[in-house]
Amino acid sequence: MGELRVVPGDVTRLRADVIVNAANERLLGGGGVDGAIHAAAGPGLLAACRALPEVRPGVRCPTGEARITPAFDLPARWVVHTVGPVWRGGTQGEGFLLASCYRASLALARAHGARSVAFPAISTGIYGFPRYLASRIAAYECATALMSAAVAEGAPDFELISLVAFSEPDAAQLREAVAERTRPAARRQDGATQALPSNHAVLGAEVFDRTYTPVQWAWLKKGVVPREMEDKWFVFYEAPWLYLHRSWTSHAIFQARFEERATGAALVEALVNRDPAQYSEPDLAAAGRYLLGLLDGWASR
């Protein structure tokens, strides 16, 4: 597995196979990182961008997508241009679009045989995307790209993905997000646990319609280690069971058994705590929906 690293400094001075540009839809340069990359690359970059076809008038790269050009005078082989979303309060799919920027950029880089990629912050400048959330999305998408489960057979592995922070506060936020994404898988001894009480029940068959992809399954197996008081769960995997405990009480609330397959992992059995002093949901169907919501969230967070 390659390395995910936070690097304070100027992305235009970093040596990498691919430098990612936080561009606008016209791909004709602009302010901030975009302007700095064009200035460092020289006029050839603007000419290469002009040569890219417009998908509609004035738009060469829609938000959430990416395009690639040579890097010209930059210390890289290529520039991948991606267009981040403008923050509109979080109700217009901004998180999905920002994640798509990272996925599209990394897919282009991999398709061109890149082994190292350097990202600046995307959308956190004049586009107003909250830095805390943006750092979490960046860390998740980049860490996912480094997982063996995310690499198609025959495709090159990334050796290094760098998240470049222009300021130390940004770097600190990115380091925290990267540390969470690159930590070892949770283990039983990492938290306080109690066994599932004898008063428990088997959840119904409606729960067992979930199959998780290899990447989703890899994230589920990493579990959840609470870092702050508001973190509600301590979760760890001991084959074939995923154990879900309330972090502040150590009570076991759910156990979920998975069957690993070539296409990922299928949920085949689930148990729920029926002690009302520990888990008060009386409706088994509602408990099942809650469990699926937790699993789906952790698999794709």
C-alpha cells in the first residue's frame, strides 16, 4: 500500500507525476492555485487547455469532473484539472461533487500510469467549502485509492499521494483527517466491551439484502475507534463477526456476521441487544433499519 502524506507548502514546487489543479470550468486560468499553476507551467499550459473541447459553451470541464494536459514547466509529467463545487450550504450535493473531483483526478492519473499525485485544497478558497469537511473528503478518497481493493487487476498502484496545505492550520486539519483514515484496524483491546446479553434477538431476513463491495468491506473491517465524547460507537471485526458497542457504556448493541465473496462481503446474520436498559428500541424492524444505516454509512463515509 502506498503512502498518503500531508505536505505544507506550494504545490507548484512539488515533484510528482501528476499535479492536480483546482480549476474553473473554462480551464483558462484564474486566481489562487489555478493562477499559480498556470504561471509556473508557462504559456504552453494555457494553449493545451484551450485545445480541450468544450462540452457546452464556456465549459471544458464540468464541476466534479477532471481533464488532463502535459505539465510543461512544472516539476511533473501531467496536470490534472478538476473543478470543485461552490459551497451553497451543503444542500446541493457539494460533498458528492467534491468527492467526485478526487475520484476523477485519481482515475485519470492511474490511467496515465502515474505513481505519485499531489493535490492542493479544492474548493476551500473563494468557493467557500468548509475546510474541516473538505479535509475529511480528501483523506477518505485518497486513502481509498491506495487500498488494494480499489485497484483493478493490472492497474498501477500509487506509491504516494500528497495533500498539499498552503497554511499550517490547513495542514493540521489534514493531518488529523489522514491519521483517522490510515490508522490500523480497530481491535477488541482498543476499547471497553461487554458481551451481548443473553436477552438478544436475531434480526429478520429483511436485513440480509446487503452486499458490500470490496472497498466498502475494507472500510467496514477497519471498524470505528471513538476519539471524542460525541463519537457513539466502538466497532471492530473478528472474522466472521463485526461487533458494535456503545462507546460510552461498552454495551454490545449489534453483532453482524458477514460472508466474504469475490464481489465483496454479504451480511448473512445479525443479532441485536434486547435488554431495554441497554438498548431501548422495541421494534426489531426499526432496529434492523438502524443497523443497516450504520453499516452503509461506515462503508461509504
